[in-house]
Amino acid sequence: MRRSQLFTKTRKQAPADEVSKNAQLLIRAGFIHKEMAGVYAYLPLGKRVLDNIVQIIREEMNAIGGNEVNLTALQRREPWEASGRWSDEVMDVWFRTKLANGTELGLGATHEEPLTDLMKQFISSYKDLPAYPYQFQTKFRNELRAKSGIMRGREFLMKDLYSFSVNREEHDVFYDRVSDAYDRIWQRLGIGNVTYKTFASGGSFSKYSHEFQTLSDVGEDIIYVHEARKIAINEEVYNDEVLADLGVSRDELIERKAVEVGNIFTLGTKFSDALNLSFVDEQGSTQRVFMGSYGIGPSRLMGLLAEHFSDDRGLVWPENIAPMRVYLVRIGTSDQVVQKADKMYEFLQSKGISVLYDDRNARPGDKFADADLIGLPHRVVVSERLLEQEKIEYTHRASGESLLLTEDALLDKLV
Amino acid sequence: MRRSQLFTKTRKQAPADEVSKNAQLLIRAGFIHKEMAGVYAYLPLGKRVLDNIVQIIREEMNAIGGNEVNLTALQRREPWEASGRWSDEVMDVWFRTKLANGTELGLGATHEEPLTDLMKQFISSYKDLPAYPYQFQTKFRNELRAKSGIMRGREFLMKDLYSFSVNREEHDVFYDRVSDAYDRIWQRLGIGNVTYKTFASGGSFSKYSHEFQTLSDVGEDIIYVHEARKIAINEEVYNDEVLADLGVSRDELIERKAVEVGNIFTLGTKFSDALNLSFVDEQGSTQRVFMGSYGIGPSRLMGLLAEHFSDDRGLVWPENIAPMRVYLVRIGTSDQVVQKADKMYEFLQSKGISVLYDDRNARPGDKFADADLIGLPHRVVVSERLLEQEKIEYTHRASGESLLLTEDALLDKLV
């Protein structure tokens, strides 16, 4: 894409009311726009980053048998009444709205109830199980305070996967498969080394649930990390009983701040009991479906990645998350330079390399500052001086390594 | 995908309360689920169809310089007050909701106001224009009645593109480019021959707007079609003045029912005046930005396509819209047949051909009925009897043509 065709601009200062680093950087670089506290629009570069994160998660969900769906934001009250959650005391983050005829509706904050209700159409026999629907869906949560940029929103994107199994044994196998898929996702996102499977409080059907917590100074959670075993314990269950369960001692654990990027939860028959989701087993007797839920917040992840992969000059996107791979800087406006830069733009794209081409008539310093702020992995410069040497200047954003290369050598770097 | 891994089932009867043919078929085939009137969830096969439609539109929007964004559903009242539309009289389809602190919000029914407000950050000079942001966004409209399945929803997907231009001349050029892009979209969706660019009422800044109307017995609009010139006139402006403008006479026109699948509209400075969106021109004087809006409803299109491409046995998806291309039917459960069918499934997928593999232990009649109802373009049957002949039975869903083929000949059919 040419900068001249991209409508966003960078800005030197973040808005005064924006206190989170992720939103400050992403707003300055033109990736997002703050509509109101906790509610952000995604601009072209931000949309691409979010799409890249979503696609990685999607591939891993499909690989374990997930079926992608898209449920609705508008929700009837009946399934929520059945589960006892149609109540501001229980669900204190509901947004409510009304149909023209006065019927009260909820705005989806989570989807256990409508999905359990929906699955009654498709599940009647053990032959219909297991089932693994998932979605990427905008969630609405009426948070009192929303000061963490896109890391805690009132309107945000969530990947929610649900499992429907014949019994706990089948459930447990899938639960572990999701855990493994999540580990692959953190690896692919470049945060595998700082993300810990963390023991957290369970529910009626399991002693523990598991969170995936990424170490971060802006984390709202406190976890106790066991480096060697690559696990952690959330402070809410950091007690002698849990330490004994896991066979670890306090002196092996380090207290850290962390951000919850995912969670997996054994729901058991909580919702299938409430909404009467049953199946007939091989012996002909009726059983409740055994459920689990598995969340990841792609927009929160994007915020975390912006915090994690950045320096004092701006964002530093990893290769597979970046909106484009190359920031092509044209310095000068002579026919020769313009032709050369245009050709380079076409050439790289013809090799399947995505490029943001700074074809504006702006000062070199401004272009370099934008390249750093936007944070594409590779910067390529075409200028009069370089043309004379028949070279291209290549700079790696993350390491700062800078080289004068021939076209062939540049291509070797990029493919 | 294997049927055994797809959680949806087909059903013989549509729900009694569902009166529209598109929703009846799509629900019976397991593509969608009715959450409430006008609010539908997309199940795995339906999600794929919708994604295919979206991708075609996206490619054509990008080809004319569109920048994809994603605005928010939750909307502040201020921009709507500025334009005079924060009012139930003017916007009678608003859903409203409230923040926890009592602040009233709207649920996006359309996005002119928040986008115009947002663009003030990025537009200050003629150098910043033109700009063409667009999005695929869930819209919420509090319709009193919603009986057309996914063709008129209370929650539905919309592609909305907006243009920001220096003046009417620049606007007009882009307006025509969008019109051409829309024509390419209808062609690619297989409804080019029944979709007419239709003159409809304009606003303060243009005598006409243009709708794209697809002929359909379930259409809610009446249009007057000029076959030879491939244009039409909406009944709302079917009068002598318009006939004279277009140089056509009543006896050349045929009255038809039609569905509005897209529209393009010259907004002029209506919203830039209201929200103070200006730029400094080359002469240094301040001008209002000249705007246009361009909508397409992908979920409505999906409903229309379901109505249009179907027969008494079910859906008949065109090649580029179908959720998968091949419905592979395995008849029999012998090791030999299972092996052969499994191999065929892997083989077709390895050739890049998407397959829905009916690996269930169901009766052949049920499998054939499902193949017809789900409506993938190609049906391939593997059975004991066919194995003996070293043949595969191939059936084309649209034409009913059925052939016994070798594997090589089958591949020739499909690639």
C-alpha cells in the first residue's frame, strides 16, 4: 500500500486522556482510534494486525477440530433466566437494550447460554458428540472503568470456543488439546517464552481452571511463576493446599505481574443442566452434555503485543503480526528516484512481500520517524545517493542492524 | 471437512414461524440459526458462504483504493446530535443502551457521524484527500417487523464505504468507479444478469442516488426495468420528469419486484457541514469535504442468493460462493469402501479442492437428500459397486448431469 493511499497519519503526541502505553503507541501510529473509554475503532494498519492475530488463532482452532460460527450480539433473556444470570447482581457488566415493542434484550457479554440453547437442535445422541463450535465475536461489557487501552474494553473482540462432550474423560482429553493449541498460539505470536499456564480457581466441576498469563509490567494480575516447570499459580489460589497439589514450594516461585491472554474452563453440566441439554448414550439412557469453555482475547493480545514489542521510538512488530513486512522509504523527488522506488515497490510485491511505500513528499527525518513508530520489521531506503552506488539501504527494525545491499542480497534477506 | 466433525444437522421441516424461503432453506440445511426475529447466528456452513461473499466484496473495494477499517457498535451521542439524527423521529430504528454511569449510547445503525468525526483527525489539507475508508460491520436496526429471514435483519452485516473528496468533480469520478466495482461484484456473485442500476431519489446534493436492484419475487421494492439499457427506475421516482431525464418512455419499461442489494449516494457536505470536517485547498482557503456513501449488505445478499440459487430439493450454490466445492458421499462401511473414500477425501483436498465428506453411517437416501439440500456444486459418490467398476459417480448439482468417471476424468471436471 502507498502511504498516499492510506488515510491515516501518525502523530507526535498521544491524546492527553490516554494513559495506557498500548493505546498511546497505537493511536500515535494511526492503528486505532478511541471512540470512548474502552471502545476503539480499528484503522487500516490496526485492522491488519488484528486480522493476523485472528488468523493464527483460527488456524490452531481448526487444527483441533473447531467449527467456526458467528453468534449474535442481541440476546433473548430466556436462556439467561434459565441459568440464573439475567440479573445485574450476577452479570454486573451487562449492556441492555430494547426492541421497538419494549422487549428487553442483552448485548452479548459472553455466549454460554445462547450457544447451549442452540446446540439442543443438534445434540440428541452420543453420535452427535463431541462438538467444538467457536467464534470470533464482538463482546460488550459495561465495565465501570476502562483505562487499559485495548487490553480491557467495553467493546472488544473475543475468540470463544466451547466443547460439548459425552463425559468428563472425553472432555479432559480435549481440554488438554486446547491447552496445547494455546501454547502453539503464544509461540507463533512471539510470547511463548513469557506466557505461563497458570492455575486459577475452578468451579463446581473442577478444582482448577487454567489461565494463560503473559508477564507484563502493566498486568493487572499477580502470579507466582515456577520457571523450570513453566507453570504459575494465580494469587487467588496461592495457598499451601495448591502448592502441595502441584508439588512446589514457595521458594521456587517468583511473584510477577501478568496479563491474562487466555483461559480454559471446565463448565461441566452447569449450563446443560440449566438449559436441559441432554443426549441418549450408547446404553439408551439420557445424560447431560459435559461442557468446557476456552477464551482468547485477540484485541487484548494486540494491546499486549504493542506493549511487549516496542521501544522508545515506537512499535516493533514481529514478522507474522506486522500489518506489512517492509516500510519502503523514498528520499528525493527526481524522476530517477521515483522510478526506482516505484519499481522496488512493484518488485517486492511481485515476490509476495507486503510493503508500505512512503511515497509522500515529506522530509526524510519524518519518514524515518514514521517507519520507526509504525514498526514494520524491515525498512528499505531508495535515494539519489544510494542510486549512484547501485545499492539499497536496509535496516532491521528490531536489531537496528543497517546494511547497504544489492537488490539480490535484499531479496535474500526478505524471502 | 468431515460430516462427523461438523456439528450441524439438516432437518426435514423448517420452523413453523419462519415464513421466508431463504431462512427456511438455510435453517433446514444447517447454515443459520434463528435467535429471534431478524437476528440470526451463522453456523459453520453459513459462515463460510458469508465469508466468501465478503471476500469478493473486499477484493473489489481494495481494487478501487478502499482502506478497510472496523468502527465500533457503541456510539456516543454527540456526533449524532451535531447532525440532528440523535432523535427517535429521525432515526426510528435506533437501539439505545447505557453505560454503567448512566450515559446514553447508540448501537450503530449506520456510521456517517462517527466516521466523519474520526476523519477530522486525518484531514486538514487537500493533500490528505481523497480518502476511502470502508468496513464490514454488524449493524443494529430496531425494525418493527422482521419477516424476510436474513434479507432484512435487526442485526446484520453491512459493507459501508465512504468517500471524502476535495470537490464534486473528484467525487463524481469515484462514484462511477464504485458503480463499476459493484457491477463486477454482482457478476462474480452470479446475479449480474438480473441486477439493475436503478435511479432512486437523491438528496440535497444530487438529483438521484443509485440503488442496485436484483429481480426477485420476494423483493419489497418495485422497479421499472429498461432491459436494453440495463437500467431501472425505482417507483418512488417513476414520473415524467425522470423518464425525460433518462430519455426513456413508459412502454419501454417493465414493472418488476426487486431486492436492493446495494446503493451509492452523494452525501455532499451534509455531514462535513454538521461535524465541521474541512480542509485547506491549494489556494489556502478552507473548504468542506465532499462526501459519498456506498453500501452493500452481505447477509442480505446471502439470503437473496439462497432464494435465487435453489430448487425444490434445496440450495444450489454457485462455485465461488459455496461453503465447499464437493460433497463426497461414501456408501457402505466395508474397509475397502472406507479406505477408498478416505483416500478420495485426502486426494481432492491435496489438489486444493474443498470437500464436505459424508463419512456418517447413514442411509444412502439420507446422504443424497443432504447433498441436494446443502447444495454444494459437485457430488462425488464412492461405493462398493462403483469400486468394482473402478469408477466414481459424479453429479453436477445445478444441471443434474451425472457421469461415471475415472479419477483423472473427475479431476479434470473439478480443477
